[in-house]
Amino acid sequence: MESATALYALCAVAFGAALPKVRSRLELSKAKHPSLRGHARIARRLAPLVPFYDYDDERFFRSDDASDETAARRRAGFHRLAALYRERYPETTRLTAQAEPGISDLQFINAYRVPFQYRRHVREHLGAGAFVASSSGVTVTDLDGNRFYDLTGSYGVNVFGYDFYKECIDRGCDRVRDLGPVLGAYHPLVADNVRRLLALSGQDEASFHMSGTEAVMQAVRLARYHTGRSHLVRFVGAYHGWWGDVQPGVGNPMPARDTYTLKDMHDDSLRVLRKRRDIACVLVNPLQGLHPNRNAPGDSALVDSSRGASFDREAYTDWLRRLRAVCTERGIVLIFDEVFLGFRLAPGGAQQYFGVHADIVTYGKTLGGGLPVGAVCGRRDLMRRFRDDQPTNICFARGTFNSHPYVMGAMNEFLQRLESPGVRSLYADLDAVWDGRAAALNRRLESAGLPVRVAHLSSVWTTYYTQPSRYNWMLQFYLRAEGLALSWVGTGRLVFSLNYTDADFEAVADRFVAAARAMREDGWWSPDAPATNASIRRRILWEMVARKR
Ligand SMILES: Cc1ncc(COP(=O)(O)O)c(C=O)c1O
């Protein structure tokens, strides 16, 4: 009897001791997004189970069971586009086909432009050219002399127009030519760059790196070093470069053991930040304000019309403020990853735009004035890489090409011009300008009865679709035929440079509407193949199951 009582007591003590752990585990589970995006480990396990299959010529045009008449319209439209591509882009396509076997990256992006079931047929007939010869104003010109309005934004680098960056590079190179490629010792421009960057970011110290990915790696490493904690928090769907710890899901062959991926804009996540003791830092990519908890909206994932996007500046600002408060309360390092958005929303970046001060900020892309760069700016105590009282306790980070004179020259031009009245005027009424342009295009799309809309965060846009369809990804090919250049992710990211005039924008809007009209005429949004997003997804699942059998 006595021993039974002792056992009960022991169990009660053990249970009591385990309870906080169980509770904390449950809280963590609650703060995960219910989708696979929120469960990186499961997503990685499931990914190899998805079988490859593709549609033959017949199925390609009626994977939604469209009528014979609709399938015939689609076929005619598709081959008309293919003929136009052949006639218009011969040299660009020829060189792309010749170079592709030797360029791994090109093989990858060409394979992931459209959902994989359609890939083979699209590649056979609508090969996208990967080469361009020149740029000017808001356009780029391919090897066949075709001019396209540039909506690629060069991965976000192009904020002020290509001519701006050409000048930054040319003048920057002139200014450092005497030193040339000497590394290790700094060119004097480094000091001026640091001064300007610290003034813009409101931070105490800076370090230079070769890419945005490296800047993020260093920011996280510093946060871990100074807090003595292991984990980083990122939010569902946010891209922070291709380093393993910030890419815990599909795409990284190894699990990211020290990463928590939490729901964006959600109290459950704040609760986890408040309770856990192992969190070193929170990484925020403010671009997620456009599509919280969703991945970058690439067309290869556009299997239905469930893509959603909308930016609510007030709600996102409120979220960042609350995040800021919790991080301060818990000694967690708040890192704004402004590699993509830095300098696009305001001269002082997302910090200025949202009125929230981070502990560390990462920059890259446009900051290099057209040359490759990454930068970390942060609070003095967090940027320190060694300890006075422990001489062998250091946080190492270098990199051969950090502070490369030519990059520093182009950066200096960039930072100087950022202060010029001409560039400052581009920021005036920025929201009003881009809100007005997006609203005008949406009005035109709506009044033409087209099932396409745009959502935007300032000059970064994404399209979404109002009628369930399996073929929305086709829009990228109609847009190209209309002379609009998109990056390989297709209609998910239209990135405008701020030098787009109203007339330039009108031309883009005309072409956008014309492309969507042509796509409708060709039957890709067919009323005779009614579906819901859920029924489309179910259908695809069945195709996969059938393939596995
Ligand atoms: C927010 C963000 N962080 C980091 C990176 C990585 O930068 P890079 O491609 O220069 O390594 C990117 C690139 O797109 C990005 O958008």
C-alpha cells in the first residue's frame, strides 16, 4: 500500500515536471500553420512520393475535361502562339537550347515554369528565351531585337531603372580604378558607404558580404552568438535565401534542426516567442505582407486559382509593432531581412515605411548599385564578433570578396544618388501612385469580364485569378507575346522599377489586358469545364494515386 502511494506520488511529481514541457510543445504545434508549408519535415518526407507524370497531346488541352470545341480552340491558340514564338524569337531560342545542357540553373528554371504535368509540351513548343542583349529605360531587348517591358525587376535589384545602375557601375568603376581589385585593405569609399548606410538604417555598425544569403547567415550567426540560444524563427512562406537553416522545407536535402517555422501575423506565434527560451532571433521578410503564410507565388505551383494576395499596410504594421514588443521583452533579436524590399518602399527601407526599428537589418540586391552584394547593419552590441573577457570566444565571418572595391564604388554611387532630389521625388506619393495603377488595371480587367486581378505591395505585384482553372499559368506566355518580360516565376511576381512613367504603365496595362483577352478567346478559362479549386486538387491527387499504382 505504502509502495503504491509512493509510486503515485512519484508519477505525480514526474507529470508535474513534464507538464511545462508538454504545454510548450503544444503551444509550438499550435503556432505552426496547418498547411504543409508550416510542417517542413512532413513536406520533405512527402515530396519524394509525388510521382512524375505528364499529359499527352490530347490530355494537355483537356485536363479539366473541357468539351471538344474548347479543346480545339485551345489547341489552335497554343499553336498560333508557338508559331509566333518561332517566328519572333529564333536566335534567342536557338542560343538558349544550345546553352541549356551546360547551365544547371537554366535547366532548373526552365523545368519549373509551369506545373510539371504540362512541362514537356510547353517546352517543346513555347521555349522561353534566356538571353537578352540590352536594356534601356524600362525595357530589355532580346537577341532578335524584340523589346519587352521589363517586369522581372532583375530579382528585385532594379528599383530605379537599368540606366541608373549602368551609371552607378560605370562611375563607380571609374572612382576605384586606381586601386583595382585589391582586397583586404579598404578603398576609402568604404568609410563613406558605411556612414551613409548607418544613417539610412539607423543602426550602429555594418558589415559587407557577397550576397543576400550570406548577409542573412551572418545576421543569424551573430544573434545566436550573442544570445547563446540556438533557434531562429522564420514565418511560413518567407524566403531568406538558400542557406539550409532558413530553408527547412522542400529544396533542402537536410532537415533544419534549429529552425521554427511559425504562422505569420498570428498571436499563437507571439505566445511561443514569449514562452520559449531557445529562440535567438526572428527573421522577417516584409514582402510577406503581400501574401502572409504563403510561398512566393510561382506559376509552377499554379495548379488551380487558389493563389491569394493582398496587402494591408495597417494590419502588417500593427503585427510588426507587436513582434517588436515581444522581441524586446524576451531579448530576442529582431532581424528585418530587407534584401528584397530595402530601398524600394522608402529611402530608409521597410524600417522607415512601417515605422518599426529592427535590431539587425540585412540588405543586398539593389544596394550594390548593380553589382552583387550583401550587407548587415545592426546594434553595436549585436554586431561585435569577439568578447573582451574571453579572447578565444569569437564569431567568425569574413569572405574573400567582402568590400570589393568595384562593388563599393557602385554602392557609393547608389547611396549618393539616393539622396538626390531626382531620386527622392520618386518616393513622393509612392503608395498613391502604385495603388492608383493597380486599381486602374483591376478596373479594366473587371469591366472586360476577365478573371484576372492584381494585388500589390507598392511596386511589387502578383496576379491572382477569380475563376477556378487549371490553366492560369498559360497567361505568362500570352504576356510574353504581348512584349512583357516576366521572370521565371511567371505571373506571381511583376516587379516594376520606380522609373515607370504613367505612359509606360499604360502601355503595360494595355498589353496585360490584351494578353488576358487573347487567353480567354483561346478558351483557357472555359465555362464548359466548371470546377472548384477543391475539385481540381482532388483530381490531381487521383491522377497521382493512379500513377503510383
Ligand atoms: C528577402 C531575401 N533575403 C535573402 C535573399 C537572398 O539573396 P541572394 O539571392 O543575393 O543570396 C533574397 C533573394 O531573393 C531575398 O529576397
